[in-house]
Amino acid sequence: MASSDNSIDLEEPRGAVSEGAARGTSLPRRAFHYVGGWRSDAAARWTFIWPSVILVLFLSIFPLFASLTLAFGRLVFQRGSVEVDFVGLSNFTTLLIGTEQSHILGVAKTPSPFGWLLLIVVVALVARALVRSLRSGRVGVGGAIARVAGALFAVGLAWLVARTMLGEGGRPGALVVTLFYVFAGITVTYFLGLGLAILAVQPLPGRRVFRIVFLLPLTITPIGVGYMFRMMTDTSKGPLEPLFSALGLTGYTWVTDPWAARIAVVIGDAWQWTPFVFIVLLAALEGLDQEVREAAFVDGASKWRTFRHITWPAILPVSVTIILIRMIEGFKIVDMPNILTGGGPGTATQSLTLEAYIDWRSLNLGSSAAIAYILLIMVTVIASAYIAWTRRWVERA
């Protein structure tokens, strides 16, 4: 609709024009209504949304830069003040190649036969994934460099694990122990949660009661879980003392054996996180189209083939997200090793987060911040590689 005066040129549907004419509403007035509505929306954004966004960004970015300052500095306590002296990469070099190397990276020895086998398998899988990714033709120069760097990072971690945790006479540091907690915890938690979810969707009597029971660990705080497992693993006077006595384990302490202590931490962490995996997978399984599964059974498909070709592709996107969340939380584990074993025996069960916490308590804030940034870099690289690796599976599913 064209206008000869200075009013705004707007075009309306026919029904709206006739309705406006019937109500006697003029075009400039309706245009003012639209402009006023736009102004009110903009005012609402500036009044309510942007202050919240700015506050959240400030609370996220300011600690990041503050910790970065501490990572490249050292606290100097003076009378009446505290100063931060810039020391460059000194905190990182001390952790990775200096006096604290044995605590972070561990003591490396010649890999055992199982260590060599693990290293060969990891190198073969990484090389296969890298070649397939580069041959796809969808990767640019920057993506190719990032993939090659990620492959070298994965091989380096495998080489470190083979020489420290699986080496003859080697001793893993906090970084390798954290990787063990992450991957062992993910494996146990996911498959146990998946099994419980499959069991809970079956037409069994009392399955609703079991669903409630399976969710109980979510109601307990991590500190409570740590103290509970500390009590349960006491072989001399804990609630499971009769069972330990029957097995001949009276007087045995978990904290005197490094592998037993790590396994106890993984069991406690898996007990705490299995309900989360269970409830999410249960919702995914109950949301499946049952007619497709019933049609597969009618056509003679077995339960395994039905799960592999129908159920698994349907829950794969959810599974990828669950594993990613569980991975990020696994890298931050601190409650269970701190309460259950105290990081012992020695430093056998210390994670990177617990190591950073110990340095923070001793007022070595520079080393604590440097450990936190090492953890941040490692989580970012591994999570990015995991997302890139599973994207093809999710798209195919």
C-alpha cells in the first residue's frame, strides 16, 4: 500500500486491512503500534537479558583470566600484602619436566608385553581413523593439522600409560591415574546403566520399585558416598566384615595396594554415576517405536539383531551425550579418592584435581592453577576428538 504523506509504508493482508478499517484504525496508528512494540522488545532485552548475560560471562571469564595470571606467576607473601611475580612457564616446566614430574606424569619404565600390545592397538586405531578422516575430502588444511596434532596427542598418552601404569617397575602419576578413572569409570557406568535400563523396560513384576531403588545413589552427596564406601571397605569392623571374614580378607586394607585402591575408587564412582546413565537410557528406550521392534520379531529377528540394528542406532545419540558428560565429570573426580584413600597409598590414587587441591591448600596457587590448565587442555582435546570421532556414527544412525 503506497502512501503520499510521511506515514510508514506497510503492506497488510486483506483480512487485516478490512478488519482495521472496520474498527476505524488508521495506518499511521497501526505503524506506531508496531514501532512501539519493537521498542518495548528492545527495552526488555536491554533491561533483563543482557545484564544477565554480562553477569554470567563475567563470572566465567574473570576466574579464567585470574587463574591464568596465577598459572604464570608465583605468590610472594609480604608483610601486609600479597604480590604475584611473573615467572613465565616455570610452573608448567616444574610439573612436566621438573621436580614434580613424578607426581604428575609418573615414573616411566620399559612397557610390559601387555603395555606394548595396548600401544600397538592404540596406534593402529588412531592411524586408521586419521587416514579415513583425511581421505574423506571434507577436511581443510586447519582441520588436517588439528587431526594430526590430536593423533600425536593420543599416541603420546598411550605411550605414557604403557610406560608408567603398564611398565615393569613404573609408577603412574596423577595424569595417568585420572585417565584410568575416566575410561574405567565410563566403561563400568555405561554398560551397567544400559543393562539396568534394558532390565527396567521389561514387563517384570515390581519394575517400578526397582526404578526407584536404582535412583537412590543420586540422592546422596559425593562426600556421603565417599564416607559410605570408606566404611564398607573396612574389612575389620565394617558392615561387610562377615563377608570379608568368609573370604579370608580380615585385616586386609585396600589402601596398601595401589591397584586395589584404584579399583575401590572406580567402584564407588561408578555406583554414584550409574543412576544418571540408567535414567537417561531408560527414557531413550521407552521412547522407541515398539511397532518396529515387534515387526522385527515377527520377521524372525533375534533379540541381539534387533538390539544391534534397531535399538542401538536409536539410543546412540543419547549415548554419545551421556559419555561426553560422564567424561567431563570423570576428569574432575576429587571427592572419592580424597575421602576413600586420601590419595594413597603414597600418590597412587591422586587425580589431577586432587593434586591441584593439595597444592591450593599448601598455598602453592601457581602450581594449582597450572595443573588446572593442564587438565583444561587435556579435557578440551579429548572431548573434541571424541565428538569428531563419534559424529560419523551419529549421522549414520
